[in-house]
Amino acid sequence: MTSPGAEPATGARRAGRGLAAFATVPREVFSRDHWGRAPLLSRADDLPPPTHGFGPDAVDELLSSRALRTPFLRMARAGATLDASAYTLGGGVGATIGDQVSEDKVLREFAAGATIVLQALHRTWGPVGASARELAADLGHPVQVNAYVTPPANRGFDDHYDVHDVMVVQVTGEKHWQVRPPVLDAPLRTQPWTDRREAVAAAATAEPVIDATLRPGDCLYLPRGWLHSATATEEVSTHLTFGVHPWTVRHLVDDLLRAAATHLDADPAVRASLPVGVDVLDAGTTADRRGAARAAVVAALDAVPDEELARLLAGRARAAERAAPLGVLAQHAAGERTGLHGWRVREGLAARWEGGTLVTRVARVAVPDADRGAVRGVLAHEVEPGRLPERVLRRLALAGIVVPDDTGGEPRRG
């Protein structure tokens, strides 16, 4: 689906830790036997030590010092989500915001058995965000992260299924999980479990296929649709859920139909008015014209070039995640004095070339012919950014495409 006018800007994907931090089976086995098909329980003894940088101190800092607002926090007890007013307050003097997290209210609800859910943790806790980006890069699918903190002997949610795959990582305490087969295989985002409450409740009485307690460092992979519930044991349980939102054939279908509709607008026969006196309430009107309409749609579908479909899917990919964070003032200062720094390509750009324009999640940059080869080399990690001409390096820096290398890279020479 690529073309010379819209090809990926980088070479082979660099996996980093990625999947290896979550699964004990080889990548090819996971892809063949588990991805989208079957759960996988991986014990900590067989995994590399987790490096997600999250624990009780992080929870307390987020709740007390980061001025979180809904929906970055929600709470649930006995299968029901609490109203936000149960755990939020106004921001006080100088902050006319009515839904900031109140650690005092959270404490009261937690003591009464409610689970704390820190949502979009990949946006609020740096080490978790780094792990999410590595997993997304390895799998090729977008990843978001929530944390679930459950008081002893409590359960936040009843049996349900998710419309995305999950990688569960137990952080502290223990949690007892029960997993059962789907009532609907591979559900889409438009097919939540709440539309099938009765079927889910009935399926939840069946014998579980996984009935296990997760301990710190253990990981559990669940494809979307698999029923699950989890109960903390005799101490506070904290786990991370890395939600993997798979790209599907349905995404391609939606994009193909969207592109075809644009092509149909260019067809005079499709734009033509129906005759005077037409009765649009008569089913025969549709039947008489169905063949011509279908033929026009088929022709439009066939007219959509591969590069157009690729461009639409790439647009989805750029919108689905964000690039690695950067400091605005520090980046601006570095961009003004490029020679004082070593440089590297910013992570998570989802970069592509559209002709002579470099398109990323953070900017569109027109690159002159004379510089395009060097920039391609930088994005493919074949050329050090510091070897770029000064004007090109500065432009990429101020566009947020290259960032100072704080891993020991040498300052730019020349």
C-alpha cells in the first residue's frame, strides 16, 4: 500500500523491549497462537524485570500533586462507576475548575472499597509512557495505559469484555483473575459488552479457562472480547493495563468507502437529480436505481489508488497516538543553539514522506531536494542528526522532529 509519493520515512521498526517485557513465548509463537486468538499468562520468573517505573509512590503523587482532572481518574465499586462528584472538588483560588481530583475524597471512597482507576497513564507518568511507546512500536498497534488500584478483598468491575486487547502487569499485591471465552469474537469499539449484558452474565457462570492469582511482575494477555473479572486478595492490589487497540480490516474498509465517496462526488451521473415527480417513499424508486448506484460505487472503489488508501490509514495512525514528550522551553533553547548539543530523532513521530513533504505527528515540513537524502538518512537512523547542515538541523529541531540527546551523545561538530 505504499508508493514513491507516500512511503514510510524510516527503515525497519526498532522494537526495543516491547513485547518481550510482557510475554514469555517467542514473538512468532505469540503472533501465531495468541495475538487476537487466545490468552497468555506469563509468570514473573520467566520475564525480564519490569521497568515501567510505577508503584504506590507514583499513585500518591498523581492523586495529590499533579492536579489531575476527570477523565484522568475514575472510581468504581462492586461493578458500578462512581459519579465524579464523589472524588473531585474545585481547584481553589486561581483555578476555576470544578473537577480536580480530591485526594481526601479518594481516600474515603477507597477505604469504603472503591477501586482507583488512573486513566491515560501513558500521558501522565513518563516511564509508563516510554513502555507504552516501545510496545506500540513492536506490535504496530496503538497502546494506552490505565492503572487499577483495588483495596483488599474488593473488585471494581464485574465480568465484562474489552473492545481492545490488554496486557495486564501486576505491580504490587495480588489479584485473582478469572477468564472465560468470548460471547462475541473480536468486538469492535461500537460493540461494547454493555450491549450484551445478558449473554455476558450467562457466560460468566461457565468454567473459567484461566483461574489464577497474579503476583508482582506477572503478566496476562487477553485478546479483545474475552470475559474477565479480577478481585484483590488480602492486600492492596495495583496493576497496569496496557490497552492495545488493533488496526483491523474494518479500518481499511471505512477508509476505502470514505475515499470512494470522494470519487463519487466527481461523477456527473451520481450528482444528477432524480426526475420531477419522483416518489422517494416508494420502494420501487430504490429498486429501479439500485443497479446504477451499485455500479457507480464499484467503479469508485476500483478508482481509489493504493497510495490514497495508505495516506488515509497513515492519518489514522498519526492521530491515534502522540510523539514522545519534550520540554517546550528547553527545545526552543536547544534549537537556537544547535551546536551545543548531540541530537537524536524524537520517538513516536509516525513519519512518512508525501512527495517532498515530511509528515509526522507533530509537523509537516517541506524538505528541499538537496537536503532530502540527508534527512531520510537521519530518520532511518543511518546518519547522525548533527551531520545535517545547520539550517536544516535548526528547522527540524524547532519542528520537534529531532531532540537533544541526553543519553551521552557527543555535541555536534563542525
